[in-house]
Amino acid sequence: MLPAHSPAVGAAALARSATATVARAIGSDPLFEWANRPLMALAEMQPVTAAWWRERRTQPGEFFYLALGDSTAQGIGASTPGRSYVGQLADRIEARLGAPIAVTNLGVSGAPSRLCVRDQLPRARKVLAKRSPDLVTLAIGANDIAEWDPRAFHRNLSTILDALPADTIVGEVPCFHLPWNDRKVREANRILRTIAEARDLTVVPLYEATRRRGIPGILTEFAEDAFHPNDRGYEIWADTFWPFVSARLAGEASAAASSAAR
């Protein structure tokens, strides 16, 4: 189990986040800038994180994992990009297979579904034209909630999933632990499940997995900006994805064994 923050650190992050909200409401720019520093510090890590994943892409492997998503795929908030849920899943797959795997992570920090369509899908199509992945994961939608448009989300997600392989594993929008956003998140997940189930795709129950962490999770499993997961928070994501990824690996191993026996 990866280490979590102390509750005191989490409480301080929540207080600072609340202060930023109040400062913006009252128009206090200096107070807002002070309270928003943790978020800005993590935002400044985006080029470093993207470079880390570009370097990771050069590692060869017979097993190929393609990931699409937002900052959670990149690992913003983790101590290293390799501790995002994508990185942790890659580590578990390598441990299971006993060999390095190839990973292409197209996730972009801050991306809502419309930017996934615009920026990630063209790159994904180029990747898919060159090599068929053994695993594809998608977790998108958290950044849609701020400017929630259910019709646009439905359209964008349909476009994304129509372009990805038929065995793509799709993660739900997680719980934000914010009552005023929960209705939107639940609606987003209803849309997501409807679209995914119509295509017979596997859906990972991230909402319930993060919701049931409750107050202890809120205080210990988020980064300093009180929004992105920390190492332990991403481990919860990886734990939730893993049964579905593990089943995929077992299925491929069984198919390979049957083929070899013929």
C-alpha cells in the first residue's frame, strides 16, 4: 500500500481550497493567488509529466498498453508520473507478465471530452494504425463537470468510443465529494454507462470506489490542491481498474494457451 498524507495535511489543503473559493467570490486577487498556489504548482508540472510519458513511450515490449484521459492519466498530484493509475497498472501488468511492456499515454492534463476528441483521438488513430494494443483504458469527463453540457458530453464520448477498440476499458467520472457537483457527476456516469453498455464495453466503477473512501479519503488521498489524487489516491484508482485488467490478461493467456495446444 502506498503512503497517504496525514489528515492534517489534507485539512490544510481543504482550508486553502476553500479560501481560494471565497477569495474569488469577494474579488480578492492577492488572497486568491496565495490560496491557489498549490494548484498552480501542480499545473507547472504538466510539461515535466508529459515529457516523462514521452520518454516512457520509447520502452519496447510485446504487450502494448494505450491510455487516453486527463491529468489523472498523466499523474498530476502523484510523487512521480509513474504513480498515476496508468503507471501503477503498467507496473502490475509487468509484474504479472514478468516482462517490460510498451505504454503510450495520450492523456492531457485539463482535457474535457471535447479536447480528447480534438487532440487525443487523431493521435490514437495514428497509433492504432501502426499497432494493435493489448489493453486500452479511457477515463475522461471530470473536466466536463465545471461547464456541464450533457448533450455535448454524450456526443463527445460517443465519438471517442466509436474510434477506440471494442474491448476498451472505460472508467467512470470519480466522486468529487462536493454535493453541488454530485448531480452532474451522476448524470455523466449514467450517460457514460449507457454509451458503453450499448457497445458492450467494460465500465470501471470509479465513482463508488472513490465515494466510499469518505472523510478519511478526503483528508489523506488527495494532493496539496485538494483536487488531484496523491500516490495513495491513484492506488485506489488502480485497485478499481485492476480486476478488469487482470481478467483481460487471464483471457489473453487462456487464448494463447488454446492456440498453442492446437
